[in-house]
Amino acid sequence: MVVLATNAERSPDLFLTAVDATGTQYEHGRHYDIALLRARDAGYETPMMAFDQYDAAARLLRRAATFIEGGNAATGD
């Protein structure tokens, strides 16, 4: 899971955490809640938004990494 949050320096940051959730927890979105609680416990502040590898934000994050490294974000090259 990835949590986009505000760090102690009041800058935007990414908090990464592995979350094990049951099928029922996953269906009810509890994996997002768990990730957000872990980020808060680690000292991150709101605003916060959690996403997993299946969310649109994860695809955009991969494109952003390509862009930052000087590649073509549209093609992933």
C-alpha cells in the first residue's frame, strides 16, 4: 500500500506499507484504513490518501517515476 501524506516537515511524502487483509477486509476497504492508521502512527499527517497496486493512482505513480527519470510517461519508455 502507498499513502500520500504530509510528513513532519509539512511536505508531501509517500508512506509505504505491506498490508495483509482477509478477503472480507479487502472487500470492505479495510486495507486502506490499516495503511492510513500506520501512516498516522509513523508521524504522517492529513491530508492523506491510501491506494493499492490496483488503483489508478498506482498506474500514475509508475508513469511519474518514468517521467522523473527522463523517460516518456505516455509510453513508459
